[in-house]
Amino acid sequence: MLKVQEIRELIKLVDQSSIDEFVYENDGSKIKMKKNGPATVTTVQPVIQAAASAAPAAVQTIPVAAVTPTAPAVEVKQEAPKVETTTEADTENLHKITSPMVGTFYASPTPDADAYVKAGSHVTKDSIVCIVEAMKLFNEIEAEVTGEIVEVLAKNGQLVEYGQPLFLVKP
């Protein structure tokens, strides 16, 4: 079984790489990580098999090779309109609320609840604007500035990176 620190290192390596799916099996445990999907999924499940050392290697490389060519193109198409919606001159005077960690962006506290904020909402320093889930911990993100939300840059359920802008706020 992997230690928590080793799992964190695996997550960091997968996050920094161009692969979208990673599967690791060892000593009856299985870890599967996906990114660029509706959510980042990290699971540990017992595996019932007497695995030879060649079998897990095949499981690790096949999903990566199958997913890598198609997923980045889809991600680029999704983000391209966002970059075009706000010009560089517009964003110079706006405050960016950024993600303090790698995780999954959620706009509301529960799936059936209204979003914390949307374009046009007024926020204060202590206003909660979203949740970023990392390793099954839900972290509330505060605005840290008083102003009006101009644009929501992340989609609900989207994987976000450390330092990635989530909102644009007019102070």
C-alpha cells in the first residue's frame, strides 16, 4: 500500500504531465486518477488477483496512450472562447480571484443549491465565492476583495490548477 505522501507525489506528477488518466496497481491495491473530465477522481480499491509484474505495467500504459491524443484538443476548444471573451485591457483593472490549490471547482455548496456568486453579484472580503475540492476536502474560497463579480472563469465540476484565475472582480 502506498503512503499518503507517495500518493500526493503521484497526483502532482500526473497533474503536471500531459496524461489524462493514470492507473497504478500494486499488492492488491489499485489507484486510478483522471483529469480533464467532469471531475478529478482518485480511488483506492482492493484488487482480487495474483498479478504478475508485467500485467500492471500494461494496465498503466494502455489508458494513457489511448486518452492522450484526444483529450488535450477538447480542452483547448473549451477554454479558447473564455480567453476571447475578455480582452487584456479589460482585465488589467480587475482583481483575479485565483485557486489556492489544485482541485475540482464547485460554484455551489450542493448540486441542487444556487451558486454562491454569478456575474453581477456584489462580494465583500469575507464572501465565499466557491468551493475547491482537493483530496475529498471541500475548501471554501473567499473573495478577499470587495467589489462586483464581472466574470466566472471556471465551470462547475472543472479541474482547476494552483493559481488559475476563477473569477474577475471589479473592485
